[in-house]
Amino acid sequence: MTAGMLLLVLLSSCAKEKPIAKVIDESLAFSAQQYSLMAGVMKEKPGQLPRTLNEKGEFITAGPGWWTSGFFPGSLWYLYEYSKDEKFRIAATEMTARIENEKNNKGTHDLGFMLFCSYGNGLRLTGEESYNEVLLTGARSLSTRFRPNVGCIQSWGSRPGWQCPVIIDNMMNLELLLWAFNHSGDSSFYRIAVTHSDTTIKNHFRADNSSYHVVSYDTISGNVEARQTHQGAADESAWARGQVWGLYGYTVMYRETGLERYLDQAVKIADFLISHPNFPADGVPYWDFNAPGIPDALRDASAASIMASALIELSRYAGEDKSAGYLAVAERQIRTLSSPEYRAGAGENGNFILKHGVGHLPGNSEVDVPLTYGDYYFIEALMRYKGLLTPAP
């Protein structure tokens, strides 16, 4: 099915369904209900943040140093923005504070996920002055992982065959650096973010605009030494969440820099995804676009929620010939994720919102379970679409 045919199908089906505004309001109200319960659970688990459920359905948390630590606080901030209910502001403040020490963590590339989703949203909504210092210190810590010879921020530690591994996920952590540039005026933050983005365009993407998961570089020459996968089906496959990390990341880079090459890249990725013959009509991708066993392969709700949020934003920047199509796909994804197939029952699913996320299938880790980041980007997508439907004051 071509992208044009898919758009006609989506527009036709959406016209017969419940108004999207009602779908969004119902899902936001449900999200607030679930996360109010989860906040109560987490209050009794000092120093921990929600992560997932295990294969037995048991609730799994993680410490503040785990890469997903910022998503629950960030979700609470979005729900405070939605509801204006003080209980969410109080819970968000408490959960955000649990991550503060990570501002000094120079051993991870994930500080954008950890700090900007939590402290960044908190700063945006409250103007809390102390949050500026946390974010700026975190940006400085992240900058220490930039490798000038390579032109990228190193993602993971070295290992045999990978001197300087860089994963496509790392595009999601650059927003923190661009905030730091705008806040401090220190142009080094801007240069790092732009250099990393340009190097990634050059080396991570194939001719069809799909992305490798891992590209590793020789630390001396800066040359590519390997293009592989870690969480995808194969080195040459299109791991779904990796593709949408790239889509979201380049959309943000365009927003923050105004550089047309980043908008071009985001559009190329979006068009690759939407026109892919293995992209399901309901908008929830298989965990890998080349997964064995399609159409019976597992779907990844987290990839759908990230993609929906990115497409909603991208629809604001793309030309008129693209915008309506991107928004139609995002609307279909929101509708599907809001259905009983993917949205949990009240008080179920460990109080997570979405079911059927796929974390790391080759590693048999977090397979067909709720994922805290899937919930975060689902709430963000709902809020972004709601913002399009609400006239500006």
C-alpha cells in the first residue's frame, strides 16, 4: 500500500469513528487515573522509579541511574499540565527529585531521557529556578562523552569490535544540549549537537532512509568500523523503535536549529516508515520492520507512541502535501493505542497505561510488557494532539 492509499484509508475510517477529541480526553482521564494509583505505589518505594512488569506480571522498578528513570516524573508533569490537579504537581516534584544526582553522571549518554523529560517538563510548567542548574550540569556531563575525532557522543563503553559505539537512540538526548545552549549561550553545546546529528545522517542511514541501530567508530581515525544491531532482528533490518528515535530526534533538531537538512531527514524517515509494506494499517509497528514471522510477529506499542508524538510535531513543519498524512497516521495510532487491545483496564497492568511493548527481544528482556517510556510518549502524543485541537488564547 502506498503512502497516498494509506492516507485515504485512514481518513475514510476516521470519519466514521468517535471524534478524536473524545478519544484523547478519555485516554488522558484514564492515564491520570492509572498514574494516580502508581504514584501511591511509588511513594512507598523510596529512590525507585517504575520500569515495567516481568513475565510473571510482577512490578519492576529501577534506580535513578537506569536510563528510563525520567519518564515517570515526566508523565506526571504532563498529567499535571492536563488536569491542573495539585496532587500531580506534588508527585511529579517528589519523583523528579529522585533523579537529581544523575546530573553528575558522565557514564551514560541517556541524560536527556533522564533529566529533560523530568526536570525539563518541570521547568517548563513551574519555572522552578533550581531546575536550571540541574539541567545545565547534566548537559555538561553529557558533553564529556563527545568524541571530537569521531564527531559523535559515545553511547556505550568500548567492547571487542566496538571502540566507540553510537546508537541511533542518542538523537533523543540532544534536546538537553540545545536547551543548555539557549539557556547559557555556550556555543559548545550547539556545536556538539549539530556535529553529532550531521555525523549520524552520514553514517547511520541506508539508501532507503532506514537506520542502523549501532555504528561504531575507530577512536583515532574516526572511520566507521562496524554497522550492526543490538536490539533489532538483524544488522540490516529496521528495528522499529530505532527508526522512530531517529524520526523524533531529527524533528527536534529542526525545531531547535531551523536547519532544513534536519527537516529533510525527518521527512525521509517518516516516509520510509509510513510507506513500508510491513507497516500495519492500525499504525502499531512490528517490533522490527523486517521481523521474522510477520504478520504474526510481536507489535511494539512503545514504537507507536513515540512515532505518533513525533509525527504530530512534524506535521507542523512539513509542507501541506505531507502534513495531513502525518497527522492522519498519528491519529490512527492514538485510536489504536486507546483501544482495549493496547490500553489496559483500570487498575490493571501494574497501573501502566499501555500493553504490548517490546524492549529487547533478542536479549529476551521486556518482551510483550508495559514500558514506562511507551506510556510517556503516549501521554505526550495525546497532549500534543489536544493542543492542535484547542484554539490558542
